Amino acid sequence: MRYLSILLLCLLPALSFAGVAKDIADDPVMERRMMLLAEKVRCLVCQSEPVSNSHSDWSKDVRQIMREKMQAGASDQEILDLLVERFGKSVLFDPPVDKETMPLWSAPFILLLLGGAGLFYQLRRRKGQVVDVELSAQEQLRACALLNDPDLKDTPQKDTHA
Amino acid sequence: MMRFILPFVIFLVLSVFLYKGLGRDTREVPSPLVGRAAPAFVLPLLHEPEKKFSPKDMQGKVWLLNVWASWCGACKDEHPLLMELSRQNIVPIVGLDYKDKAVDGEMTLRRAGDPYSLVIADLDGKVGFDYGVYGVPETYVIDKQGVIAYKLIGALTAKNLRETILPMVAGLQAK
């Protein structure tokens, strides 16, 4: 009796059916296309996350609208344009280069130019400051002696620079 | 001298930018819809679904479109202000019940009070999407020609009502 009930219990899992996860869109090709496009779109409620990764309601809505538009035959660009029209260029992670976004795009180059100019100026100035000092014969000898001296650290250093 | 002034100036400029950044709401995104015609739609009224509303019906009037929902917490914060505004009778407020169940929306208004001239039901959120809604509540000021003059993302406060929205409404009404 005991073995029979154990046997029956072992059979129990066979009775449990899990619903098969349904493809969100019936068309997996379109679903992949949608997800690729959704990667380019910023989730406005979570800011630094693309719509493709986000679990927010808003992102779900956007994905649903993308599916609907794709089913209706819209191109990727048309869908992005539609989103920009409603939510502004900041929905795109890669906003188009135009008058409004010019400061954003040009900032790194401007900073690079400024830094380069600063560096150039500094180097020019320093070049003017370094003066080649002609050593006299006596100083030459002393320099050689110092360089060969194994106890260089102990010899008192005399500042010969201007 | 220059050695000290230059880093100090850079530090000051950075500080100003960072300080400004502190007070900014990163959720706020400038809406491209401001200055454009309010998107057209036809939606049923929440209380009388057989009746329809379209923004055209408000032609010639300055009006507020307030997007809310029964599930929205910040909407409860701004609700007393809306009640007060509707008592003053300055400007018609159209409520748009966004992604909600009609029953829940109606219950909320019955319990808390209904500040709206009329309430439209955007139960699937399609119209909200057309208006670029991504956080509820949102409030739009729409002028006599049906152009969106202003969009507020987030709850109304006594301050932005007094300093921004009401002066704007008065200005548009005088036009």
C-alpha cells in the first residue's frame, strides 16, 4: 500500500501542465526586428535603459505600438520619426545631428581643440623658458667627476643652474 | 597668477553647471508638441460613453487637458488644486482618464470629487501616446486655435499654477 502510494505520488508531476510561453508577436522575425529597433529608443521613465530591456508600462506600450506599426507596414525610420514627433529627440540614444543637437555633438571636439590649444601654448612657453647653459671647461670636469662618483648622493649638491 | 586664476575659473564654471543640474528633474523632457496643434482624436466621455468628445469642440476657448488615472499616486496630490481651480471657474479643465478601468475612474471621482468640466476615457492609452504622455499626471494648456501652449509633466503645484499656468491662461484668453 505504501509503495503504491509513493508510486502514485511519483506519477503526480505528469498531471501538471505548464502553459507554453507564447511568442509575444506571432511572427518571430518581426519580433526580432522590433527588439533591434527598441534598442535604439530610450525608456523615458527609466532614462538610461533602452525600451527593449525595460519592464516599465510605458516601454511595453512603445513595443506594442512598434509591433502594430510594423504589422501595418511601417519602416523602422518611420517608427522612429513617429516617436521623435511625440517625445522629442531625446528618445533616441543616437540623436540626429542638426541645429538643436549641434552643441551636444560638437562638444567633444571643441573640448579637444581647447585642450590641444592649451597644451600647445604651454609647450611653446616652456620652450622659451629653458635656456641652454654653456659650461666652462672647469664645470665640464666637475660634471664628469660627479657623474662617475659612486658616492654621488653624499656629495653636497651645488646648484649651478641659473 | 594665471596659474591660479584659470583652474579657479574652470572650477566656478563646473560648479554652476553642477548646481543647476541639482535642481533639474531628469524626467522632464522638453515636449516637441508645444507650439503645435493638439493631435486630433474622438473619445467617449467617461460618464456617458455614448457621447463623444473631440478637441475641436473646444475651438475658440482656452482650456486645460489634465491627464490622470485612478492608479496614479501623484494625481491625488494635485487633486485639491484642481478642485480649487474648478471652483474659481477660470478655465475649463478636461480630464483624460489614461489607461484605466472606467469603473475605477468613476469611483475615484465620486469619492474624491470631480474637478473636470468633462472627463474623457482613454482606456487603452492610444490618445495619451499621441500626446506624448509618459508619466501621469500631465497637464496641457491649449489655446483658442487648438495649439498646445504648454505642457507640464508631473503634478501641479500651487507654485507652478500661480506662476506659470494661470498667467499663461490669462494671456491666451486676452488674445
